[in-house]
Amino acid sequence: MVGQAENGQIAVEMARELEPDLVLMDLHMPVLDGVTATREILRQNPQCVVVILTMSEEGADLFAALEAGARGYLLKSTAPAEFYRQIDRIMQGNAPITDPFAGKILAAMVHRHAHTEALSERESEVMELVAEGLTNREIAEKLYISENTVKKHISNIMSKLGLENRTQLARYQIRHQRA
């Protein structure tokens, strides 16, 4: 062990100085949360492996960590022998996922894939404009529809894709435009 940080900002600074091969990151830290710290550490040191070590079994936390570039997501309650085995596998380039998390990831992928096809042409147009950063009013003007209709389309899109907010919707659209 080369260091221990009391908050996310210090973790970023230490990672910049020490250039570790592996960082164990908590999600919920003061000053700078673990997802943001993970993203920043990997921006500065892309070859570093970040593994989230947390108490959170929430799907939103898992997805945020993976989207930030974390290579693993382990619970603090993981037995020591299993913890070391998982870290070894991660460092060898594998991505071990425990049963509860594997189920959440698969369910989200199936849900998003199944529902992406179900978007109407108008919903797809609205989604593209949200990703471009347009406000509801600007979208309404561009598509010659009311602002309430735009809000209804956005609500339907988020429901179909299992998204929680406009930012997730924009990130989803941008990510899938490149795919």
C-alpha cells in the first residue's frame, strides 16, 4: 500500500504523484465523490486500474462507477480471500462481476436494448436535440410542437430507457450515436 486518502480530492492528488497501478476507491467521500475522483484519476493516468470498494448495492452507483471507468466494483463485505481473488482477476484484465451486480447489469442492458427499438421517430428526434443541449422551449420551436409535448416525449423516453434524468438521457444518446 502506497497511500490512503481521506477524501476524493486527496485521492486524485495522491494518484497523480504516486502513479499507482491500482486504486481502491470508495464511492461516498467528502470533497469529491468516488465517481468523479475515478474519472479524474483515469483521465490523468489511463493505465491505472480503479476498483470501487463500497457498501452500496444500488444499480445507479454501479453504473455510474463503470461509466467513469472503474474496472471492478466490490462490496466492503466481501470475504478477504474472495476480495484478493477478485483483485487478482481484475489486475489480469478480467472483469469479475458478482451475481447481484451481474443481474443488474444484464437487466439494464436488456431493458435498454428492448426499449431503444420502441422509441418513436419523434422521440428519437427529441432525444437527439436534448443531447445537443437544447432546452425544452428550443426543442418545441424547432419541431413545431408545444413545450408540454416535449416534456411528455422526454418523460416517455426516460421511462422506456430506464433513465432517471435529462443528463442521463443526453449521455445515453451521445454514447449510442458513436456506437
